[in-house]
Amino acid sequence: MAESKFSIIFSDLTDPRVDMTKRHKLLDIIGLTITAVLCGADNWVEVQEFGEIREDWLRTFLELPNGIPSHDTLGRVFSMIDGAEFESSFVEWV
């Protein structure tokens, strides 16, 4: 399968996590979060719930090898991502 524009653009985003502690792919976390927010999620608990309810559909375009990340994981990862770098990737994607 060819890489999507989303995965090409966001794959350049620096992943600030330690390799040995990564359970979820950064692209999955970003894809889940953007999709959930576009559908009305307002916080990390709602993003997690959105993912759990729509996991089968999300798996049609995300890998999710370890399922849906917890709300704590989502918040922690996004708190470490460089905001300017994320914004640049997001603007390029949209």
C-alpha cells in the first residue's frame, strides 16, 4: 500500500519518546487525536473513548498494534511534542 500524504508529512515530526518505552506509534497517536477532535472530542478521555468506540474503523487507516492509547499516554505524548513542529506539519497536511 502506498504511503498516505498524512504519514509522509507527519513521519518527519520528531518523536520525543524513549524508544524502549514506546507502545504506540506516533502516527497512530496523531491520527487518532486529529480524527477524534474533528469529531468533537474536547479532552484526552474523550479522544480515548472515541478510539475505543471506533477502533475497527480506525484500523482501516491506522496500525494500532497495541490498541487504543490511554488518555494518560495521549496527554503525555502531546505534552512532549514540539508545538511549532506539529503546527508546521499540520498546516502542510491540511
